[in-house]
Amino acid sequence: MSFFDKHVFFCTHQREDGSDCCNNHGAQKARDYVKNKVKELGISTRHNNIRINSAGCMDRCDEGPVIVVYPEGTWYTYVDESDLDEIIEEHLKNGRVVERLKI
Amino acid sequence: MSFFDKHVFFCTHQREDGSDCCNNHGAQKARDYVKNKVKELGISTRHNNIRINSAGCMDRCDEGPVIVVYPEGTWYTYVDESDLDEIIEEHLKNGRVVERLKI
């Protein structure tokens, strides 16, 4: 049994050398959005304990911005808040993989 | 199949309000040590792809400093480099849980 049922890591890495990185695509803002939305919706429960984390570079920059959901190890990319809403509703709340955003 | 076979997250969170946090126990230094050691030893391979990441607060501050290894979801605490060496050798290289450091 995993300590968190859905442990979500957002790469929020910012490169200083001008090369592309997740935070050029609003990763920190996206992480804050999801953290607040999960709280607001009250979907993190004793039986579906959700944790939203920021993380350093996860080495999938070309496919970024990226997140990974453990323990299942599902990787996603996203463009806007509607993508994030779908991941929250489908995956985090209902445990269903969002195939169209999977990488 | 997981993109990384061993995806390790170090909480490197630094609290500014004086309360206890992983980085008060040298978390950032520990993360850098493990990242460099894994590289130096050459134990991250195509069949045992290891990624060492930093992460924000993982909400287990009382048991810190903490790390988690996914996809298995094994949580550890550590005190010094010999603890980290044991996690590298036993868990990351050989896939055996280090029971004495597990939380």
C-alpha cells in the first residue's frame, strides 16, 4: 500500500540558459492550480490520498511540460487548465487514465 | 512498465518560518551526493534506469529528512552518507529494500 494513493509530481524546473524547460510553459502556475483545485474539490480523502508536489527536472524536457502520477507511473503533458481539470476529474478523482494527454 | 525503474524524490524543502524541515537536515546536499554517486558508479542502465530528483515538501516532515522511491513507493529516512550509500547499493542497484531505514 502506497503512503499516497496518487502522488503527483510537476516538473517546475526553470532553466537559466534559455533552453526550453517545463517552467517556460507555466509549470509552477499549473502545479499551484492543481493543488488548489484538489483542495477546493475535497477529493483527497483517507481512501484516495492525493499529494501534489513540485519537482526538479525529470529529464523529459522535449515532451514538456510534464507531470507523473505515482505509484502507477503515468506521465502526462498538458497545455491549459482544461487539460489539468480533466486529469483531476478523470485520473486523480476517478482513477481513469486520460489517454489523450499521456506521453 | 515505468519510464524510470527507480525514480527517487528527495524532499529538499526549506521552511522559512523556523519550523523543522528536510533541508534543515542537509537534504539538498544529500540529493546531490546520491545523484553524483549513482553517476560515478554507473549503476543507472537501460534495464535499471535510475533518476534522482529533488521535490518540494512531501508532508512527512516529522519523519524527515525523507525520500521516496517509485514506482514501488518505498519511503526512507537517512542520517548520513553511509545510510545513503546503503540505499544506493541495496535498493537502487540491487532492488532490495533497506528495512532499517524504512519509514
